[in-house]
Amino acid sequence: QVQLVESGGGLVQPGGSLRLSCAASARIFSIYAMNWYRQAPGKQRELIVITTSGGTTNYADSVKGRFTISRDNAKNTVYLQMNSLKPEDTAVYYCNAHGGALGNYWGQGTQVTVSS
């Protein structure tokens, strides 16, 4: 069983930045794809960043050029740096570890609100 704990959400003004963290309970980055999703009120959960176990990363068009995923293997932590935030980025952000047959795990979510 893998546990994921997110942190770093909050209230930020448009144009501001936040960094989300996702701490895993085990060394899984070499095996699991680590992804970030978000879900805005009344909308479906949206996949915004995929990073494979091999390090290949893909971003949704909605965040490309503004968001950056990184990871610290020593700390078993994945980060999502979010810059130039817009009101439409307001959502609950979820960390996901996808390991195929090994399992699929979710964090509890962290709220990001972009508002003046």
C-alpha cells in the first residue's frame, strides 16, 4: 500500500505562484508514473501532468508553459510548481501514483484558489 500526502495549496492572486508537494510513503518513482490531476467545482477530474517512471513528462495544454513537475528521489516527493496562475486554475489538486497491476493510489487533495 502506498500513501500519498499533498501539501502546498492555498489562496493566491491571479499571476501568482504556488508549489504543491506530494510525499510518497515508499520509494516508488522508478516503478510508478507520478501524475497530477485537478477537479474544479462541477467539472470532471482533469489530468494535467504525467511523468513516467523513466522521467518522460507531458503537460495538458491548459497548463503547458506555466506548470512544472519535478521530483526529489531522496525525499520520495514530487512537486508541482505553478506559475502565472489564473482564476480558471482554481480546483482541488490530486497527486496520483499509477503502477498498472501494482496499483493506483491517490492523495487526499489540496485546494488551490486563484482569486483577487
